[in-house]
Amino acid sequence: MPGTPSPEAISTKLERIATLARHRPALVLTSLAHHIDVAFLREAYRRTRKDGAVGVDGQTAEASAANLEANLQGLLDRLKAGTYKAPPVRRGHIAKAEAGKTRPIGIPTFEDKILQRAVAMVLEAIYEQDFLPCSYGFRPGRSAHQALQVLWEALTEMHGGWVVEADIQGCFDAMDHGHLRTMLDQRVRDGVLRRVIDEWLKAGVLEEGRVRRPETGTPQGGVISPLLANIYLHEILDQWFETVVKPRLRGRAQLIRYADDFVIFCSCEDDARRVHAVLPKRFGKYGLTLHPEKTRLTAFQGPRGPVTRDTRPATFDLLGFTHYWGRSRRGYWVVKKQTARNRFRRAVTTAARWCQRHRHWALVDQQRRLNAMLRGHYAYYGITGNSRRLAAYRYEVVRVWRKWLDRRSRRACMTWPRFFRVLARYPLAPAVLPHSISRHAVKP
């Protein structure tokens, strides 16, 4: 549209906010809402996913785009006038790694997603200047693979150590609103933004036709929720560990956190035990609970002498990978990673259920979808040392595909020789390692 500000102009506006927050870390910002205008909301609309599930109002992205300018102007007017009312969040459930368990996820309306994205853009420009390097989840320019690489480098340099694995029970649902507001007061006191954030915190959840209004938490799945969780855990864990815990430890220690998943590894056993003992008290102070069975202390040290079944080194899981000690090609003990068993089992189960439900599709359409699933799996789990697990996953996908093609009729006819001819015509993507060290060495 003529006269429409470009994304570069919006980026310049955000950079000004970031520069002010970076140069004055103790400054409390009280005037931020004037940065949000129609052009800002238009950029937030551009960054919002258009293919997500619809909220309680049933409005799709296509319906919103039909009269976009008027819709954005009306949304802006309600925001500035203080009359915006956040609708309840529709609750769905997605499968967890544990068999038979699900994770609740909130689905806001599309209009709510746009506004949440706009507010998150402003808050992100501020809090990215405060967040510490140990945090990797839902931050621009940071990924789970970077967290895994930093963890591998530190464990290799320390030759192993003691790892504190922790699991926060229902972090998004248990965050205390009072503590969260106090944390926001330290940086942001703009009345318009704080009013709409309060609207989201008390919007409620629609499930099975009933609206519940929990007094804690923010629905997991909302655009603003990951940022609020990062603000909450930055105060509870990151900053506390760096400024209070580390100066009191004898040896080296490091924290790696991705959203609500984190590990702490220490070079000294007594340091790790002290941290492991104090963590539940620290989180309990802010209304969070650590899972008693999944929070444990692991002696992750390299083997000394011959390895037997009784002396096999311990392992731990983080971000879908099992970290273990293995032999390098030169015979040295090194830290390796492979797909965790529960994630592997879940991926195979997902592929099998899809093949069962869509076995009536044309072969070319099944091939296209299965290749998308394989490439998505490779894109995350394709790291150095995990080629066997990738090959095993591809084999399982091939096996379940033949199994359900064989059940397209009452007469079983998809024998393996016939299926190999089908596979030659409709091949599945081979296992590749996008995050291989050798690949990066060739193309740095």
C-alpha cells in the first residue's frame, strides 16, 4: 500500500527501544504504547502464523485479511482506549513423550494473536537486553541446537561432572500472577501494556463448553506466554544462579535452560548436591514445583577402566537427546548424543497412526506426506553421532507404511518384493545429518 512503513522502519523503532534498555539497565519504562500504531500491528500481523487453529470466535486469518486495515484500526482504538477485552482461550491437548499423557495448550483468537505479537515485539526489545546467555528458548537468534552445542563443549572441557536434571511441573499453568506483576514492575510500567497483559492473565480457558478462570499461569500456546515464562524464570533461576549461587561454589558450574527445561552441571560433587538440595526451595518460593522423580542428580563422568554392565556410565536427557559416553573413532571417550527413547517411540507411533488413518490416499500423496515427516525429523535430530537412530527411524517408517498398505483391502497383497517396487517408484527421503560437524567443516 502507498505510504505503508516498511518492516525496516518497525525494526528501527524496536532498535531504539532496545538501545535505551541496553544503556540504562535499571530504567523503568513508563511510556511504550505510543510505539504501537497501525503499521506496527500490520507488521505483527505479518509475523503471525496464518495456518494455526482458530480460537473461540472461529475467525480465520483469511477472514481477518478481507478487511485488514479496518480490523487493525479497530483493534488499535480498543487497545488505546482501554476497552479491549481478551476473549477466553480455547484449550486443546497434544501428546507428551510419556505414553497416554497429554499437554494442555491454549489457542487464542486470531485477533488476540496479532495483539499479543505486537506487545511481545515491544517487550522482547527490552528484555533481550536483560536475559542472560544461559537461556536459549524462544529467543531470536537462539535455538535448541546451540544449547546442545554449548552443553557438549562444556562437558567435554570439564571431562564430565555432576549433572542436576530438573523438571518443572506445569510451569505455564503454575506461574503466580502476583510475582509476575512484581517482576514486570522492575522494567515496564506502561499503563496500556500492563492493562492488556492483565487481561490475558485473567482471560480464562474454554474447555468442554465451560470457561474456567485460573488464578495462576498463562495458557501454554499463546504468543505472549513464552516471553512471560522467560521473564519469570530469568528472575527465579537464571539471575539467581549467576549472582547468588555460582559465587558460593568451589568448582566450575554452568546452567543451560531452554524455556522450562534446564540442567545444571558442576565439576564438584558437593557443589552439585548443594544446588540439588536448594532448587526445590527456590522454586517453591515462587509457586513452582519440581517433579520429584524427574529431578535428580547424575554422576556423568567418563569411564575409567573396562566398561561392564555394572560399571556402565550414567546418562541424562535434555531437549529430546540422550547424552552418554562413547568411544570416538580414535578410541577416546567422548560425550555423544542420540535420540531419546521416548521421543523415538513417539515419532514412530505418530507415523504409524498417520499411515493407518490415511492408507486410502493415493501413493504419491502418502509419499509426499511421509517425506515431510522424515525431513522434519532429520532437521532436528540430524546431528553428529545420531546416524544410527535416524536410519532406524526411517526403517520403522518404511515398515509401518508397508504394513498399512497391506491392509488397504481384506486380501493381504503388499508383500515385501512388491513393496520394494513401490518404494523404488515412490522413494522415501534418505537419512541425512543437517547439523553434522563434517558438513559445517566443509561449509562453515
